[in-house]
Amino acid sequence: MKKKFPLALIIISVMMFLCELVASFMLCKYSVREFMAISVPATVLCIVFISVLAGNFRHMYRHVSRISTNLEQSGAEFMNFLPAPAVVIDKSGIVVWYNEFFREKVAAEQDIFGYSLLDYISVDLDEIKKGSECLCMVNGNSYKVRSVVTKGKEEEILTVLYFSDVTDFLRLEKTFNDTRQSVLILMIDNYDDIMQNAKETEKAKTSVETEQILENFMNGTDGIIKKISDNTFIAILEDRHLNKIIEEKFKILDVAREIKVGERNCLTFSIGVGQGAGSLEESEKIARQCLDMALGRGGDQAVVKTENGFRFFGGVSKGVEKKSRAKTRIIANTLQDFIEKSDNIFIMGHNFGDLDSVGASTGLASAVRLLGKNSYVAVDRKKNLAVQLIEYIEDTAKADFYISPQTAVESITDSDLLIIVDTHNKDFIESRELYKKAKNVVVIDHHRKTVNFIDNAVIFHHEPYASSASEMVTELIQYFKFDGSASIDACYAEALLSGITLDTKNFIMRTGVRTFEAAAYLRKLGADTVTVKKLFSSSIESYKRRTQIVSSADIHNRCAIASTELKSDDIRIISPQAADDLLSISGVDASFVVYRTGDIVNISARSLGSMNVQVIMERLGGGGHQTMAAVQLKDISVAEAVDMLKKAIDESLNDNS
């Protein structure tokens, strides 16, 4: 074997040769004889030496070239027998090369040279070429596909796809998810009130039937259920069983309603589900949040928290009225403490306030002034449905309660208190700016709880079984401790009574014992029912427009749907009235009126209780109560809104079937 010289030695030799040439040139300048005797032999010697090196260098190049060729052959062999499928495709997706593992695992021993890869596997080649990973199923196995884009001969673009078998990993992941444990909290709605007057035999029978239902509910699962109080149970079960219960839409809710306590009271459950938590402690916390949401929406439903909010199941029964006033008394005392510690009290309701919103605000403002504090009601008169009530209070009591929302925003300070009535949704309040500026907020509302509720209230007085916010305010002021013999004036009592009358449809809908007790208290204060009736009066023109809307109605799945493009100043008043009139039609369970105001299409929904219009309106982004709800839709036509409404009705009926 010839000796091989390093590159550094070659460089040094060349430099020596150059130096020798320079020295020879200098020597020739002074003595030709010495130049011939010394430099010529040295130059010849350097040339011979470099020639020898050049020969060795060519040998080294051939050796490196041979090594490179061997490496390319080794790389090809390595790729061919790589223990993972690999394939090369051109820009059209045609297979130009694949290794042995790809042929065995993916191509199923077939020769697929020249065929499109998409004929054998389903992947998004465009996304893969951008660097994204793709999961695909091939011959019963799961593969994660990655790519490397390169250029072949003649600048041809080629893509190398690598397949990683993740079948075992996904199987393990599924086993983990299926066996992950979740917590459920089940509560019997208003157990104490239902059992209060029940006979001992009825109590025993109800207890046995309830436990049988819960045993059947847990049959077929590996979970456990324990009774933690007379009306509350806690269950722990794996997600594979819980998912099946969710798919069946919590049949236990329907079965529970078949249990009768006495002649009229039926048993209902509220269920909070804590799914998807990292620990049992977190799951239990989520379950309690969901249970609070279920109770806040009237009970008789199950609530599951998801990444995008909450899912609701059930909710077809009316909320059961609570007979105990202990909670109201505690709330009243706490509210009075906050009022007395604050400098000024600002009160507002929802946007486009009605008689209940403005009536509750007015009655509460009058009570606050009896406590010796300044109180103001923030209302937008241009966007209000209770202008008659506002003018009546101003003419009768000469009160300066009402201010614009902008004035309230400019006046409120950190030492003031904001009370929000007749809504708990941030999107529906009269002034979002006033809410954001207020440091202390109190909420008094009767609507069923929605996802976007006010979550920073110092007092959140929420009673979904109450008929109206005016009823709730009336109960609260009965527990206020006024100085001396002070009492609410008759005109303010009439304001509260008008709110109750509106939301109960003249004491027909959602009316309980406490509703009549509140009305009796207001009547005792001097409220005149004739004066209240006049607040609902309208002109003959308004009545004609209302009948025009009613006459345009069609029936869809036992729902009366009326739509109009009518433009009038009182459209927001006559449309809900038309929806109430449509309920008097035989065979109608719910009514909907679709109308336009500006660039917004509104839907006003009413029912007699057999159909939950709140759930239907929530599908469209709105909300409300089981028997009274609404929604506002932007950038669509009235006809499109009607189509969306019909679809929401059909979906709601299918979910409850």
C-alpha cells in the first residue's frame, strides 16, 4: 500500500516550493554561477517531490470516492430494511420507491410502483408536505405519518413519508380514558318541601323507589354510589360507562319523574357531572359547579362541563317552588348591611327594560331611600318598554330616581353599590360600562342560569322558581329594618305589582304560593289593580298591528311561528303580546314571533310549560325561562331566522324524544 500524505503536508510543500523560487530569483540577480549550482537542483528536487505528492493525492481522491459510493449503497440498504415503513412519492403522489416494511405493513405485499399512494391509504398529502403530522389507519393499524421534501435528479421534487406505528399507544390511551374515574353528584330537588306534608308510608315508599332507581342507574358499571344526606348522593364511575349514560341522555331523569309523592308532587333529580378532571378532587369540584348550574336553571336536569362550556340534559319540568323563606331573610339582612356601608346605590335591569325590570328597580330604589341612602335607577328611555311606568312614577311621586346609564357611569365610585335586577347575564345588562366600573355588585334575578353569568357579585340572589324579579324584591323589602313606621308608598307598590303581573301573565303562568303572598303584601301597601291594568293599555293602532302579526302565524311541530317585517315604534311591545295571544290556539305548545329592529332580528318565545323555550333559544344564542325566552340575531334576514328557529325546534324535540 502506498504511503498517504496528509493535506497539511502538501500545503507546506507547496509553500516551500514558492519560497525556493523567490530565493532562487534573488540569488540569480547577484550570481548566475551560484544560481545554477544551488537553485536549479533545488527546484528540480521540489518539482519531483510535489509530483510524488500529486500522485498520492489522486489516489486519496479515488479512495474517498470509493468510500462515498459504499456509503450511498449502505444508506440505501439501511432505508430498505429500516424497521419502519417508508415511501417516496413525486409531486403528483405517484409512488417511486418504498422499503420492505412499507411493502409488508402498508402495501400488503403488493407491488405499487407507479401507482398513486392515495389509492392505498387515506392521508392529506398537502398538509403532510407542509410539515404537519397525519394519523391514518392501514390494515387495522394506526400510523403517524411524517414527511421530508427533497429534490431528486433534474430538480424533480420528491417527498419521503415515514410511518410510525402508534397502534399500541392509542390502545393504551383509549384504555386510560375509558378507565378514568369521574364524580357525579345527584340531588333530589326540594326534598324537604316535598316530604314535609307527606305521610310516613309515602316517605318510606318514595325512599325505596328512589334507591331502586339509583341501583338501576349504576347497574352495568363498575362504579359505586353513596348516600351523603337525605336528598344527596355521590357516585364514582369510569368514563366508559359515563359516556354511555351521556349518550342515553340521562334516562334516570325521566324515570325519576314517574315517582309520585302524594297526588301531585313528582320527584326530580339535579345531576352535576365532573368529567375530564386530572384528579378525583378536581372532578368533585367540577361536579359541584355543574350541580349549582343545574339548580340555578330550575333543576330536573343534568349538566356536564365541556371545553366549550356546559351541556344540558333534561329540564322539561317546571321549577318546584321553595316554601322556606330563611334564605330570603338572610339575603335581605346581608343586602341591607351592604347598602348602609355604601355612599350611593345604583340600580339597573336588562337592556330594553320591561315592567318587571323597571318595576323591581323602582321598588328597590324606594326602599333604599327609606334606609337613608341615595338611590338611582339607570335606564335608557329611548330603549325601554316601560316608559309608561317611568312617567307614572315621576308624575305621582315627583321622584328623581331615573338617570341615564352614561350619567351613572360618570357618577359611580368605589364606595358605591350597584344592584342588577331581572338579569344575571353580562350580555343583557343595561350598561356594560357601569357594571365594569362598579366595585361592589349585587345580582337579583329569577331567570334560569346561563353560562355567561355575572361571577363577581358580592351577593348573587338567584331563585329560578320565582315568578319575577319584582316578586323577589317584594320579599326582600319585607325583611328590611326601616326606622319607625316607614313603609313603601302605594305608587312604588304598584310598580312592583305591575312587574309580577307581566311575568305571570295576570297570575296564570309560573305562579306559586309566594307569588300571591307578595301580591297580597303589595295590595296591603295600597297598590291599586286598576292602576296597574292601565299600565298595560295600548292604542287601537297597536292592537291592529298585534292582530296582524297573529294572523301571519303558521304551525310547525305544535309551535305557532309568526314573522313580520312591520316597522313601528312599539314593535318590541306588541310582538311579545302577539306571542302570548298565539298560546290560546288549540294544539299549540309554544309560540314564537320573529321581527326586525334595525339590523337585528329578534325572536320572542312563549310556552305554557310543556315545551322549554329557553333551551330552544339557547341553541340560537339567547336564553330566558322555560315559559318565556328570547334571542337577538345579527346580519340575517327574517326568513333565515325562521329557518334557524325551525331547525332549533326540531333538534330540541329530537333530543327530548
